[in-house]
Amino acid sequence: MTHASHLRPRLGIGLFMLALFSCGGQHDVAMPRRVATWASAQQDYNELLPGALPLRGPLTLTHVTVRQIAHLSLGGTDVRIKLSNLFGTTPTTFSAISAALSVGGSTIDPATAHAVTFAGAPELTLAAGAEAWSDPIAWPVVDHADLAVSFYLPTDAAVGSVHLIAQQSQYIAAGNAVTATTLDGAEVTTSTYWLAAVDVVADAQAKVVVAFGDSLTDGVESTVDANRRWPNDLDTRLHAQPAATPISVVNTGIGGNRWLNDFIGPNGSGRFAREVLAASGVTHTVIWLGINDIGVPVYVPAQVVTAEQITAAIANAASAAQDHGVRVCVATLTPFSGAFYYTDENEAKRQAVNAWIRGNSSFSVVDFDLAARDPANPTALLPAFDSGDHLHLTDLGYQHLADTLDLGFFAP
């Protein structure tokens, strides 16, 4: 196995349409439908910031088993798994693909292991730029199950499609160890490779909420392996409601992401349709993106954007979602005084973007700015919510944001 040392340090709505049929000529019965239950937004491992040196060298994995944990939201049946080579430049072959329940670390419950096939075959070769859904696995999984997806890479596999900051321990072991209960001696990384999504068949009335954003949605500085990103906290809160309609919350945040320029990740305007509108069964989205559009140009002056360009991008995404029948909530940008790219000019842009969001009646609004800021210093995070870099939040801060969302938005 060859690897980089950083491994230890992220139109169609895609709905499975409701089939309605007459029951005795008196009632219509809605059939179950396919819904997203986990997602990992894809980015290019080898992307470059214009004018900058590469962040990392190329990574090739050879003759290794990769086991990755996906913390599901909503349970269901007929599990499908999506593998992606979207940003790959060469074909990638996966063999001996398996899914099982994780019992912690790299350990699975072998009694739950299921072979995963693609078009009936036990091996999949994805061309550069290709993605594929597995065949459905006849397997009921419960809410908040930890699914371990394992595959063997029998040939050189140049990593292209990745989610760099997963806040989840993933495992890489020598040889074909897909059936091993525990991957002893495995390399541990907090990035996710090639694994893009999981969906299930669930109740016909089930809702799917897609959280769309940057590192703050990705959960940077939240506790690794604890599922304490704000979308996880919202998911827990929604599932705790008595007699709640089945609902899934999936996370498509990418640390460093921006609306208008690539790096980190494909730009938000370009990826919104793929990550949000094409999510299986999507009904709602919470959009929280823009702080990096404001801040990153401190280091890349050629990419300076205006507040008006940011709000236009938000408006376009919200309109596209609404055109597809998806309900939209937009979050205000949280304080970042003291952060590495804070300037008074950037703060003025943040205030302008937030004023536009608060004054917009075409979508729902959640005021994360008000929820997270220090009342004694409104341009800064409340100290208890500040992870220490003055931009990202603590587990407590992310929880508070999830608690701020009005559950009535998800009721219709």
C-alpha cells in the first residue's frame, strides 16, 4: 500500500415517484419510496488553489481493503450503496464489496454481512468521471445504524473522488480482508474514499432534508466518531419527536467550499443540483454557505466577490430547489472575528449578506448568526461555542444551531 502521511491528520430530483393504486375503489394507498439516508459530498483529491503549491501529493492505494463507516439517518429496506469516481482520471476497480453493521472501530458484526453487487456482478470498474448505484440489498436497517462498507482494491487505484474531512475514522488494511471481523493493524484516516451515498426504501410519507454548506456543516472541529455535526444533532432532534413522520437528514457539506469558485471542492453553484436536487427523495434543504467566498480572497485576491454575487448564488439555488418542489431554509453566516481571514471589509460583506437573507421572504430563514454570536461582541462567536479558531464551533455550538431550527419548517 502506498499512501500519504496526511491520512492520520472531506433534473431530476432523483425521487422514487409515489406509485398510487386504488384499493377496492375507495382509497388510494401510497407505496414506499426510495430515500437518501447518508451522503458524502465528493471533491477532487488533487485539486489546486490557483497560484498555490499542491496541498498534498498524489495518493495511490494498491492491494488493500478499505472499510468505511456511514452513520445512517433513516432506516429502511433494500439498501443501495453509491460508489463514485467522479473526480478520478483513471478507471478504478472494486472487488469483494460488502456491507455489514459496524460494532465500533474497524469491527463488524459478521452475521450481518451482505455481498454488494453492481448489475449482478461482484466487481465494479468505474471509468474516470463515473458513478454507480449498487443493486438493492434485501436487508432491513434501523434508524441511526452504523453501516460498514468494505471493498478490496485489486489493482493500483489513484484516489480522485474523496471527502477529505469526514470527522469519522475509516480504515485501510493490507490485502483482501473484506470478510475479516476486525482490520487488525489498519491505517486510520478521517477521509472517505469513493463512497458517495446510501439510500433505502422507506415509508411513502418519509421526508429527506439535505444540509448544504461548507466546513461548518461538515462539522469541522466537532468530535471525531461522535456524530456531533449540526445536521446529526438536527437528525436526533427530529427523530425524538413523538409520532413524527419518518425523516432523514443527510449532510453535503464540504470544508472550505464556496459558491462562486472551485477549491475546496467543486463550487456550490455547480454542485447544488448533484448533491441536493438529485438526492433520493429530497423534500427539504437547509442552505448555509458563503463565509469562504468572503474570506478566502484574502489569500487569492483575483477571486474577490461581492455580497451581491453571493446573494445571487443563494437566490439561484433556492429558486432551483423550489422549482423542484423542495422546501428551502437559508441560514445567516455566523461571526468570525479573530479568524485567519477576518478583516473589517469582510465583516461588512457578511453583514450585507445576512441583511439580505433576513429580509428575503421567498424562503424560510434560520438566524445562525444570532444564535452563535457573543452578545457582548456580536462580530465574534460566543466563547462556549468557539472551537478555538474563531470560525468553527464546538459540539455545544453545533448542538445549539440544530436547536435553533424551527421544527415547523419540516412539518409540511
